[in-house]
Amino acid sequence: MAERSTAAVDVADNSGEEPLAAKADEATSDGTAEDQDSTGTGPQDAESEPSSPETDVSTPDLHSGHKLAGRYRLEECVTRLDGFSSWRAVDEKLRRAVGVHLLPADHPRARSVLAAARSSALLGDPRFVQVLDAVEENDLVYVVHEWLPDATELTALLGAGPMEAHDAYQLVSQISQAMAAAHREGLAHLRLTPGAVLRSSSGQYRIRGLAVNAALRGITSDGPQRADTEAIGALLYAALTQRWPYESDAYGLTGLPKGVGLIAPDQVRAGVHRGLSEIAMRALANDGATASRQEQPCTTPDELAKAVAAMPRIRPPEPTFTAPPEYQRTTYQQGTYGRPAGPAPGVPQPLVAAPPAPLQSRTGKALKWAVSALLIAALGLGSWQLAETLLDRDNNSNDPGTTQSNPQNGDQPKPKPAVALPIADAAEFTPSGSGISQDEAPNTVDGKPGTSWITPRYQGFPNFGNIPKRADGSGIVVDLGSVKDVSGINVTLYRSGQKAEILAADESASTPSSLSDFPQRLTQLGTAGSDLKETLAKPVRTRYLLIHITELPLDDTGSGYRGGISEISVLG
């Protein structure tokens, strides 16, 4: 069911006078969706949605196992509506799951769907579910897109309850920035509902159906930027209140009371963040509704993104720690450890004979003095023998022909203290051949902590924006000038929270440029703090060291990822 929810097409009806974001859809158990009116009471009749030639086009009669283009094998139909169908499929060439939208080539919307899919594919923004192929073949038009089985639909997240302020902030920040980038390229969504937003396992939000979902449903708008902005405001409103900001119920959420109008989120539910409540009202300000503080409404995703960025940053909640169990005293009492706790009831105790009285007579005193004398004599003899042994050992050590077989610990040579090795050069690690900030690489070995090699800000994903040419990450390669014994390395990072490791090239390596050229692992890959230090139990002989970074932490804006290295020193 989780996979099904991440690929189904949002096919809500869009007729009527309500805003686009207020409409909902449902699917029958056999995967065929039925149009429903805004109140969710039943199928649309002819008066609510006039029939058109589009609805007379029959959906292609395809079945599981059918193969498109010799590579896309259909697995499961997840939507069948209005002349088109959507499937979960398998790309047999690349051995991965994909989603496929299918409709006849003579469908009235076939050309607009192809055009929308090809325009969306050109965007190439990782914040959107990518269109992989758009083809007309054998009287069929089909659009192939990414399938994200590990992502969770926003509909499911909202069904679990309202979001924390930080999560809602991340939602509106990431979605508004993504849509602002799309509109700068002339692309609109027009079907931005909870079903069109996915959250990945890393907490990143991705939008599916850009331009394509609207084309499949024949949706157009005279104000596409305003429509998408209002849709984002509706998503934020639902995230803060778990209510849909219109009178009708939709997407499993209860609507607002009829006749009351648009109520600010912080008046619907206690504890709602005031700043986010204002942002939602500014995005939803429409048809006479205004924000409670009378700010100007946001009419474009770019204006909304700037308004969110101008807010004070909302930090994530502090982690909760479970209290340790209360200390419990043991049953042991002083003087009873290792002994029976006491006699069992009714069992007679054995009689213990009283110890003899101490010797108090003259004979007893004489025995005491005799024993003391013997002990003193024994100690004197032992001391004399020990002195004799030490004198013999000193004499043997002065004899040049005699070697010591068991040297004392204090006589062992002390290891030499580690010293900083000179670094001949530092260069950026560019496994794809494309650099990031290559001119700044020498800043990492100039002895000045205030200068650094810093990455640009990446959006959407901590692994360098999920850009293919950054699949192996980046970092700094240190050249010692010649092969040396390396016993330790100290790295000062530009920001804490970077996922990094230290690798070394083989002794015979020359100008290493890929990860395979650094087979010696000096530290394990993991999230580092502000420093990355390692002292090796056994020195490693190498000339080249790689401080390898695979993931970056959030920057101060909370919406992008940035990292870097400030200073590197190598010990030998």
C-alpha cells in the first residue's frame, strides 16, 4: 500500500467555483477512480460537469505484463480515469521501478500531455519527481516518471496529526522555493495537492506531476502563479491544523465550519506557531480574505519563499531522553556479603566454640618476643640477598661484553613525539573532472584557520544536491611531496555535521584522481563534529591523503546544504 500511494495520479475533479486546492479525489478498490463532487457525496452528474468529447475516449485495454518500447513492463494499474490510466511498471533495461501514464494518441489531451512532460523533463530539478521519457508509439502516448517506494505521501503524514512547527516550516520553505524555480522556467503545477507532495526518508520534500497532472486533467489557469501559491498555503494550513482550509472535506481532512469563512490556523488549534499562521493566511489571502496582521498577500511562489526566508529560523525540537531507572538498593548488608543472610526460620543454629583468651601470662609474652625476633631476622636476610642481586646486576650492565636479557620498563626507549609534516600541495578532489571551488583548496593548508575551502549552497539533498557528477562527493587531496610515514592527521572542518572520512593512497600511487586510488581507510565514514582527528596505532606510508566528504549539513538558512574544510595538518 505504501508503494501504491507514491505513484497514484492525483485525479480530483476541478469543476465548480471552489479554488483548485479545495477539490478531492477517491479511488475504488479495483484501482479505477471515480469523480466526486466537492462534498464527497457521490459521482458528478451531468449538471456539475458537462460531458465533453474527452470523456468518450476509452482507456487503452492493457494488462499486467504488457511491455512498452521493449523495456517498460506494466505491473499494476493504480488509476484508470477519463481516458487515461497510470501504472506501476518495471524498467527492465535499468532494473528499477518506474511510473507510467498511458492514454490513446487520439485523446484530445495527448498533445498537451506530451508537451507538458517534455517541458518538465527539461527542468532537471531534483526537488521534483523526474520525467524519464515521453513517447508516442503504436497509437499510444505514454509518460515515464520516477517511482519512489521509500517516500511517504503528504496525505499520510497529515492523517497522522498536525506537524511540529519545524516540520511545517521545512514543508512550506522547500515547496515554495521549488515552485518559484519552476515558475521562473515557465512551468506551473495547478494540481499541487497533498497527494502531489512526497517526503523522502531523509526529510526532503519532492513534488510530482509538475505540469503533467494538470495536462492529464485538462486544467488551465489565467493566474498559474496565484493558483500554485494558494495551493501551497492550503498545504501549510493543513500541516498546522490537520484541517482543510475550505468548507468541504478533502484528502481525508475535515473542512472548516460552514459559513464561518477562513479562520487563521492559530485560532483553529492551540499552540500553532504565530509566524507560520500568518504565512498561511498571506498565501491563502483570496476573495476578500486578508492576513490577520494586514500584511500584503503573497501572490507568487517567489514572494511566498521570500516571506518564509524573512522569518526567524524555527529550530527543530530538542530530543527527548528517557530517564534512567530509579536506583534500587541491593539486599546485601554490611558484614553479610558472601555469607548466608541468616538462618532459615525454625532451623537450630550450630553452637560455635568461643575463641581462646589471648596469652596474658609470662610464657605468652616470651612467645611474642620470640616470634618478633624471628620476623626481624627474616626481613634482614631478605634485604641482604636483594642488595646482593642488585649489585651483581649493576656490575653486569657495566661489562661491555654482557647484554641485558630483561631490561626494566624505565630503560626502554621512548617513542619519538609526532611532528607536523610539510605539505607540498592541496587540491580539490574532483572524481568527475568538474570542480567546485578549486581556487580555495590551498586555504586548507595555509596555517590560517580563518581561510577555508567552502562548497556552494546545494538545495534539496545533503549529498551535494543529488547531482550525478557529485555522486562520489568531494573533498581535499593533500600531497606530502614524497612518500612519508604518516602517524596522524588533524582536520578542522568549516561546519560540524559533515559526513566525512580520511583515506590514503598506496605508496606507489601517482596523481590519484578517483576513490579507487585511495584504498587505505584511516577513519570510518561518519558524521563529524567541528574537528576530524585520528592517531594511527601503526604509521602508514603514503604521499597522498584524501579528506573525503559525502554529505553536507544544513546551512544557516535551514533550506540549503553547505560544508567545507578550514585547516589540515599531517603528523609523522
